[in-house]
Amino acid sequence: MHELRLVLCTFPDAVTARQIGTALVEKQLAACVNLIPAVESVYRWQGRVETSAEVLAIFKTSAAVFPDFERELAALHPYDVPEIIGIEPAAVSQNYAAWVMECVHPPGKRTGMNDLDAPTGSEH
């Protein structure tokens, strides 16, 4: 198996999702984030069924970095209980997984990213 992890997280709006997503990529806790607008969520909160328009973020990170990623995402997130779901993909192309692993680093082991630019096209 590989170490790549997909992390799902919803946000109240695109601005918040973009700001937090950018911060996590800049801190090298995620290689990239895809923001999917116009998600409708139906959920139970404080004894009531609620409906909200949200933005779904799909982050790419590693299993080794996930604990730091989760801690930082929870600290930055505006929700009391943010959705943070880490998924191990069944299959990932070797080149893409290698790119993600090169881009993410735990605190204290961060690198300059000059030679690790995102793949071109729609790979991420």
C-alpha cells in the first residue's frame, strides 16, 4: 500500500475553504486541495435536522503528515466539529503519489518548493 490520503472536509463558504486550503498547502501539510462549491448538506446538529449550503474540499496529504494536518485544520476551521475524514485510496498512480509525498512534510522538516511544482494539467 501507499501513504497517500484523501481528506474530505466541508466549509461554510468558498472564501473560508480557499483561505484554509491555501494555508495548509503553504504549510506543506497538503499537496493540493480541490474545492467543490454548491454542496448541500443535511445533518443532525444539537437535536435538530439542519440543511446548509457548503463547499466540499478534497485534500491530498500523507498518512505520516495526517496527524499534524488534522490538528492544523481543526484549529483553523470555523465549525465546532469540522468534518475531517481521511481516506486511503485503493489505487493511485505512482507518479501522482510520489508528487504528493514530495510536497508534504511534518513541521520541522519543511522544504523549499521550487522543484516541486504541481503537475500540469488536471492531475491534482
